[in-house]
Amino acid sequence: MYQHRATKTKASLAAIAFLLITLVPMWGTLHAWLDQENVLVEKAAGSDAMNLAVAFDVHVQSVVRFVDTLTQDLREHAVKDRSDFGRIVKEELVLYGDMVAQVALISPEGMLVYSSLAPAFGAVDLSGRDHFRAHRDNPSKDKLFISKPVFGRVSGIWSIQFTRPIIEGDKFSGVVVVSIPTSFFSDFYKKINVGANGLIALVGMDRVPRAVASKDSGAINFGELLLLKSAPYFVKEALPEGLYRGVSAFDGSESLTAYRRLEDAGLVVLVQLSPEDYLMSSGKRHRVLIFCASAVTILLLSFALLIYATVWQHLKDAKALKQAHKTLRELVNVDILTGALSRSHFLEVLEKEFRDSESCGTKLSLILIDIDYFKQVNDTYGHPIGDIFLKQVVAVCCAELRAHDSFGRLGGEEFGVILPCTDGASALGVAEKLRLAIESSKISTSKGLVRVTVSMGVAFALPSGDTPSKLVVRADDALYCAKQAGRNRVCSARGNDDASQVTTMSTNDS
């Protein structure tokens, strides 16, 4: 199953490589081209928005100048002869038309004393209005004040108040008010096509909109809307004009905004364009190109499937041959009965570990194991039980050894353990642990439980003049000593030729 999956994986990789070579450049080029066109379209949209912002800037400044001139002219008449003030206002309003919604005078106490809309009106207290308090609290500053939109108690409409203080004999004598309806600006802005989702706005530096023209501008409540101060056009230290791509301060949508700040008037002109609008025409073209590229992609995918089928069949045949070779190698390298390393492969591993030990200067130890009285086990219980003994020894030892230790069957009932990076003392400890683990295991037979014991010989590689074959000889000599001393014990080789007993035989010898 694994080989089958690997073959499919390689065939898939061949098909994927073909697709990468063909599709990635095609789609990468198309993506880069579309991105570049979007950049050019957005650049053109930004230029258009800035041109509109400049035009509206000029318009707003001219309106401010005209209204300020009118305000100062009316103030002069109010100071000279207030009895004739109504007639003067009517003459002026004829010239300005719908631009002016109302002319009013406010007393020093904040009461409305004249309105061009309602000559006969009751007491109207305007002392709480910003456009009155701004002059009352700063009577020495003769400066035009432009208020945020207010809903007129007399006019009944949203309007912006342009006001100047009335000073008579260095004394604050009231305020002259010229009200410009917010619709004057918004109606003018609506004549300009900024797209279905675009917006033109006149906003104060206090973040309150003065006039807005958009498809949703009718729903704006000027008394409640306050824009976020994080917008760059509200930062006085920033440039007085610029382009801003980000979240709209009005509706939270992604937009491209051109702004110009009127420092003297405390106003900002905004022209906001929606990517949904200015990318619409290029978006249609992009969809056509993407459709064509998708059709080509389908054709290439079909060809890739053909490549996959061809490569898969070829690799399948090659894998079958490789698997046969691998099985043959495993038969040579692994003992079929126990799963331990075969003798030849075990000796190859020992050669390699010995070379590594010499080159790296690390320790290396070898343990030889022999099952005690194994011939009697076969004669008494039969070879099937003898095979179980062999498997049991291998299972117990492999469970106790480290992952990088090597365990092999050297023939019959004899096994070997290679312990890299292990000195003689540590190897003795490992051998004793293995002996005890094997001794504690028992095998069930028709004649009852049978205990397994082993004898072990331990040898370690000498610092110099040693070879793998000499190491095996010393371990074998130590194993012989263990068997001669009564079995079920571990003996260690101390030098090249002699060996001494380390542990004594258990009390229940088999």
C-alpha cells in the first residue's frame, strides 16, 4: 500500500511539475498585469479626485469670501441705522438668491432680535448656540466664525452659520448671522458624478460634516455624526492636501479620498471615490481575461492527467522491481524467525560502529548472549517451543535496548548486542538488566511454565590496537566463562585474553 501511494505521489509530482512550469508563469504574468492595470486605474482615479477637490476648494473659498463680505456689510448697516436694516437685507438677499437662507441679529444677551424669515416672532434664546458664544466669550476678536450645521428654530432647516461680532464703542453689542443652508453645498456637489458609491463632503476641523453629497446623504444627522480623528486630513501637522486610501470615515467602506484643508476657514474638502466604482470597467475586462486563462488551464490540466497516467504506469513497473530487490535484501539482513539482524548484517553493523568509534573517539561495547540449556528445551518441549524461546529473548531484549543499539542473531541460540557510546561498566549494567528481564519472563507449555535464562559475555573496544574480530573473541571468551561458571550470569572481558565473572548465577538455575 505504501509503495502504491509512493508511486502515485511521484506520478502526481511529475504532473504538478508540468502544471507549475506552464500555469505559474501564465497566471503570474496575468496577475502582475492585472495588478499593474489596477495601479494605473487607481492612479488616474486619485488624480481625478484631487482635481475635483481643488475645484471644490476654490468654490468653498469663494463662498466664504462672498458670505464674509456680506456679513461685514450687514454689520456695518446694523451699527449705522438698524431701523433701515430690514430693507437693506431684502436688497442683499435678491443678489445672493438661494445661497442665503436667513439673515439674523442676536442681542448681547443672546436673544434673536431680527430674522429675515420671521419679522414677527416670539422670544428665541440663542445664547447657547456656538456661533453666539464664540463671539460673546471673545469680544475682542473680530473674526469670521463658521459653525457646525444647526437646525434652525425659525428657518426649520439645517444650515451653517457665518457670524461676526457687532462692536459698538469697544463694547460687544451682539452678533450678525448669515445662514447658508447645507443643501447649497450638497446640491452643488450632487451635480458631479463621483460614482454610485462616491461621496463629496465639506467637513470642519472639529470633525463635524457641514455638507455631504452621496446616495445616503439624506440619512445623515448632522447633529450626531462625528468623524474619527485618526483620519489624516484632521491632523494639523500633516500636509494641507493629499490622497488617502483606507477606511472611509463616513461609512466604513474601503475608499480613495482626496482632501484639501482650508486652514483659515477651518474646513476640509473631501472627494471620496469607491474602488467598486472606478475599477468597474477594468473589472469587466479582467473577468474576460481570467475566463480565457481558466479555459487554457482546463486544457493543461487534461494534458497533466495524461502525463500522470503515463508516469504512474512507468513508476509502477519500476517500483515492483525495486520491491523485489528490497525483499531479497531483507531476507539477507534480517533473521526470518525472530526479526533480529542476521549474522552477516550484524557483523557489518559492528564494523561500521567500530570505525565510527575510532574516528570519533567514542566508546563501544559488545554483548554476546547464549540461551542456557537450549538443546534440552528443544528435546523436552519440541522445536516449536524452542522457537518461542528464541522469539521471547529477542522481544525482551529489544524492549530494554535503546533505539540506536543493534540486536542480532548470530546462530542457533546465540545473539549479540552492539552498544555504541557505551563503556565497559555501563555495558555490564545493560547486560545485567537484560539477564534479569529474561529471567523474569516465563513461557507456558503443555508441561507448565518454563523459565528462560541466558549467559552473557561483555567486551568493550580498547583504545588502540583493537579490531572488531578481537572484540568478538573477547566477548566470546567472557561468554564461555559465564557458561563455565554455571550459566545465568554475566562475565566481562578485562583485557585481550582473560575474563572474570561479574554477577553470580541466580538461585533457580535451569
